[in-house]
Amino acid sequence: MFAVDNLTLDHARMFSRLGHFCFSEDKPERKWLDPDYFKRLRETVTKSKKEYQEHNSLLLRLEKTYITKRLLGLDLDELIRRYGTSYKSPLRWLRSSFYQDQSK
């Protein structure tokens, strides 16, 4: 068993939660109780949270600069392809798609 002299209210709550998991139908995966796995998981969550916040910060800066979400809806791969091929030609001025892409 365990020593009763170390039993605190926090330890009792922890044992209560563990007991609840033991008799629950939806038990946590065994690896969730592995301290090394849990440490890696916490590091991953912390890193993901930081990256998510950076993403949102950049998105807000883009929205302030360009004032439109239309930029985010552009098919950049297709624009790169057209500007790298069709629009290199001197005849690009005769293409209506060139002017449409220029106005985006």
C-alpha cells in the first residue's frame, strides 16, 4: 500500500481521479500515464500553441496591411505557374486573364 503520513488533500484528489479512471468505460491510453510520454505531449502542445499564436499574429498583420481576406483565397500555385509561363510572353498583353490576374 502507501504511507498514510504522506497523505494530503491533493494526494487524495489525485487517487480519487485515478480510481475514477480505473472504473470508467473510457479509460485513458496506458501511455498517457507514462511520465516521459506526458512530458513530450506537454512540449508538443506548448510548441503548437506558440505556432498557432504566431500564425494568428501574422494573419492579423496581413489583414491590416491588405484590408481584405481575398488575398487568402488566391490560388498562388496557379498564379505562379501562369506568371512563370504564359505571362512571360510578349503576347501576355493580349490575354484577358493577364489583366484579371493583375487586378487581384
